Amino acid sequence: MIIIKVPKMVKATWKGMVLLVVLTIVSAFLFYIYEDEMSLGSSLYWAVITMTTVGYGDISPESAGGKIVSGILSCVGILLYGYLGAMIMYIVMESSLSGVFGMNKCKYEDHFLICGWTDLSEIVLLELLADKRQVAVITEEQDDVPMIKRMEEDGNVFPIFGDPSKAEILEQANLKEAAVVVLAMEDDSKNLITTLHVKEENPKARIIVKTSRAELKKTMKIAGVTYVVTPHVMAGRLIASAAFEPEVANFVEDVTSATDVGGHDLRQYTISQARAGSIGELSKQLRQKSNTTLVGIARKKAKEGTGIEQWVVHPNPRDTEKVKAGDVIILLGNDEEFEKAEEFLGTKQGR
């Protein structure tokens, strides 16, 4: 899709447009003076037709002055229209090529931002698109931009070419309006630098970082990362599970993927005051209304010794445990069941 930058086009052509109008008015007035039997309206009509080189022949200059004005207007008109046409074509082509090469500015709001294009990034993007999320992707390889664009669904993917650790590239991705930032670069130092940029420009954004070194988890957390992922550790656990309990591994794979049509998934919902109460009662109502299963609850808890609140997840809570407004519940279900659950809870997925 070609995005025409109207303000840029106006800025580039307004002088030519003004000159075009002035030339038309002045030429029409001179033609009116030199051609005695010509009205001012007809003179203006003649000037427009002559400048565009249409030349119907219905009005022709008779006087020497009129012929001189006509010749000058024809030559200048061709040059002026050619200049304006070339400028407009240049801006249109520039806008088109900017989109192809990932150089446009993202206009998404409350979107997901993926920094770095890797095999992991591709999986993350597919999962987010399956959930109908808008995603901006920053890649350091320009050849990746067309491939990312081909994954676009309903205009929900915006690829950008550049270094994600640079502030101007993050600004191009509209970082200040992003809800979640996923840092998936291979270089851990770049992930850390980008984390600091994100915390400075958008303190409210949730930051998820991929690292190949488990010992960096603590450092990333101190820097302000919401969640640190070590793919080889998680993959190792899943492989070990598959070795002696393959059905458990298959179950985990199923419920952690949003791309399997008709499959099951885990989703979280924030509880409103209207649904506060005991876990047992809420779980029973959810089963009756939507057939979803409540498998966990999360709530904020002050970290010991710091006073800083962080989210703590409690899997398989007891029926007697209380759930309060603002707490988060984790449900197991499929798309149809989640629709019914959202209607019952009066809230949307996520936090």
C-alpha cells in the first residue's frame, strides 16, 4: 500500500501552485487587455486551456500582444506543470519505497513492539497476529522487511529497518505509545541498552527480554525488565518432560499456542468488583457459564526488603481462597469458551 504524505507534498509544491495561480491570473488579465472583444471570464478560461496545452481552438489571439502572451504562457505552463508533476511523482515513489524498505514511521498505539528479527521473533509475531494484535517489528537486516510484510494480516504488522538500540529507531516504532516491548536480539548487551531506552521513554511499557545467559536474569530484572526468557532452559525442560511424560509435554505445547485453530489456550483476565469472592464460587460459575477452567490466580505482593510490588502467580488455588478486584485469574479454554467467559466477567483478555 502506498502512503502519500500530504503535508510533505504540500510543503514541496505550494510555491509552484502559487506561481501557477498567479501566472494564470496575470496572463488572463493581459489577454483581456490585448483582445478588445474578450470578456474577463473568457480570458481566464483561455489562460487555463492554453497553460495545459489542451488548445481547443475555440479562442485564438488576434492581436500581436495576445499572441506574445499566448506563446509565453504555453512554454512556461508546460515547464511549470512538468515540475509539479515530477515533484508529486517523486514524493509518491519515495513514500512507496520507504514502506518497502521499512523507513516509514509507525502510527500504532497500545501496540506490541518486537526488537530484533530472529526465529524466536517470528514465532512471537505469529502468536500475536493469531490474537489480532498490532505489532511493530524492528529488524537490522533490510532484506527481512519484505518477508515480515508478507506476514501482515489486516494491516497489523509494521516492519522497520534499523538498529533497535538507537533512540531514533525506537521513536520511529512509536515506542512512547507501545504497551509491550519484546527484546529478542541475539546480543545481550544490545538488549540491555535497549531496555534502558525503553524505561526512559515509556516507563509504563511491559518489557520482555530473551537472553541466552541465565545468569543475566537478575541484571535484567534490576534494569526494569518485566519478564526474562531463557529459551534453551525452557526448551530443555520441555524436552526432559517429553522424555518420560510425553502427554504432559503435548498438553503444555497445546495450551501455550494461539496459532492452533480450535485448540486450547491459557488466558488471563483482571477481576472486577462485581466478580470478587471465593475461588470456589467463581470457578463454579465459570464452568457453568463458559466451560473454562480456573487454573491460577495472580496478585501484587511487596517484595521482601524492598517494598516494591510485583506480581506473584499461585497455581491451582484452593476453593476457599478469596479473589479481590484487581486480581488476575488464569483460565484454560478455547476461543468459543473464552468469548463466553469474557461476557460473564465483563472484561477483556490481558492486564
